[in-house]
Amino acid sequence: MTNHPGNIPPALTESAKRFAEVRHRIHAHPELGADVPRTAEMAAALLREWGYSVHTLGGHGLVAQLKVGNGARTIGIRADMDALPLQERTGLPYASQVAGRMHACGHDGHTATLLAAAEYLAATRHFDGTLNLIFQPDEEGMTGALAMMNDGLFERFPCDAIYAFHNAPGLPVGMAVVQSGPMGGSSDRATITFRGKGGHGAMPHRATDPTLALASTVVALQGIVARNVAPVDAAVISVGEMQAGSTYNIIPETATLKLSVRATVAEVRDLLETRIREVVTHQAASCGVAVDIAYERLAPAICNTVEETAIARQAVASVLGNDKVIQVPPSMQMGSEDFAWMLERMPGCYFALGNGTGEWVGCSVHNDGYDFNDQLIPLGAACWVALAEGYLRA
């Protein structure tokens, strides 16, 4: 573990290999959703060893608290722990040992990075106040943050500000995106079921074909972002799944679409739902079929507060250098994060650190060939240390 860019305390450089091995253990044994007992137990054991008071919330969520001095300020730093239902194909020595599960978003690295910072902060104690380290399950399912909050996260462990980061493949290691305002999209989903009348494929006039409504709806949906959303606003409607029929000569009774819907501002989020409902309803009517629309709002858009973003930017720049911290969001900008729920309750900042380029580290997250870059562990830990020590200045 050499040639790390940035201003990293020597102790973090020295511990880098050890925490890379921690990440590899997490990576080899991925856990899904809210059910992350192995990962949580590993983290809790280390944190207790270093002197943290460790508490369980929202199932397998953890809060590790460390108080130093008499300072009244408190800071929360969050890492996520869950993996994805994906078969890994990296061929790495520490590749997933669980079929159909993979750390394809870097949460193994987020956890290892915060643990590296936790060890350093507990050993040095160069701060005055309360440090709340939050290890969250089920970010991917968009339930983990709310589960911990509903279990009294901020009532039991108040935070003046809350912070988190995500790795950014395609952005060089040593670069960061720290910006106030939107830093990701809201996450909604819709399941649309068209209900017609089945029949013989050779006699379509005796049936009412729901696949016609499905096909015309897929095309019509593309006009919403193109013609109803202002060009300066970001929005996405993606068709992720289509289901209809069982064989070539039967017109099916039903046809189903599943949509992913994202926006960066609340007004556009509302507009998208309204227009999707209108377009779907009218397309169904034009084809003579009934339709059911199940629309779910999963998480709001991430919105970083100005003052807390400035604090984060200063901390990250102290490690990477001012010229390495940019405000143009990377390609993952429309990705959603349930950390947004925490930011609705508390001021804070969610930022991105470059994961690098290359065969594994540079490909997209949620890809079966992706891997978190171990070079980012000491670098990210140094950013957390600078932020915690700066915010809780002794």
C-alpha cells in the first residue's frame, strides 16, 4: 500500500494494509439488506476493543460513540454495510464466497474506511466533543436509515451535523466532489399492470391485447423528461423490467412494466409522478385495457446544507489539496441514497471520493466486475479524521 496521493497521517498509512484485509473479509462474506449480522459483529468487536461505546439500533445497525473532553459539539459519520444480489465475476482472491451476493457498490470499503478512522481517532483523541460513528444496514433497499431513525437514532445520539461519502468509479483516486445543494436524485418506483383479455395469437380481434398498451407506454414515457421537465433540471425515468406472455401464440391477460424514477428537486419529483400517471392511464384507455398503478416513494433527493458542505470541503481539501476538490458531480450524480432521510432531519453533507479507473475499480457500481479501491481506505480515513478533528476542535 504505497504511493497514496494526499496528506495522510503516517499511522493511517501504516494501518492501510490491515484495513484492506478487513475489507477483503467483508467482501468475501457479503450480506444483503437489513440482515448483516456478520459484518455488524465484526465492526462492533473492533470498535469496543478501541474504547467506543457500541449500541445496536434498527436491527443490525450500530452507533459507536466516543466522548472526549467537555465539548458540547457532536458529529455523526455514517458508513453503509450491505451488499447486492449479484454474482461476482472479478476473479479476485477475496471474491464473494456466497453465490448470488456481491459487494458491488463499495459498502465494504466504506465500512473499512470508517473503521480505520475510528481506530486512529480513538488512539489520538485530538478532539473535544462527541463522535457518533453510524454503521447502517440496507442502504440498497432504502430502509436502513429510516429503521435506525425510527429506533431513536438522533434522539439517543444527537448530532449537530451528519456526514457520509460514496466512492466514485471513473473519478481518479485523490479527487473529490464536494458541493452544496443536490448531490443525487430521489428514488421512486412504479409497477404498472395492464389488464386485457387473453386469446389466440391468430385471432387478436377476439382479445384485448395488453402488450400494445405496454409498448406504446414505453415510448410515450420518454417524452416526459424530454418535454415536461425543464432542461436545467435533472430527471430520469427508466424502464427496468417488462413482463408479458408465456409463448408465441397466446395473447396474455396482463402485461407489466416496472419503472425507476429519479429527480433532484421536489417539484420535479411531483411532476414526474403526475405525468407518469396521466400518460399510463391514457395509453391504457387508448388500447381499451384496464390499468393498475402502484407508485412508491422510496427516498428523497440528497440535499447538502451550505455551512456543513463548506466544513467538509475544507477537511477534504486539507487532505487532497484545494485543486483536487471539485463541484461538478460525477456520473453517479442521479444515484439515490437513503442517507437523504438523515439529511432531512439533520444538516450535513454527502460527498464523493474518486475510486479510480481500470478494469475493476473504474467500472460502474452495481456491476459484477466492480471492486472498491483499497488505495481509498487511508485516503478516506484521513478525510474523516480531518473532518472530525476540525469539527470537534479541541
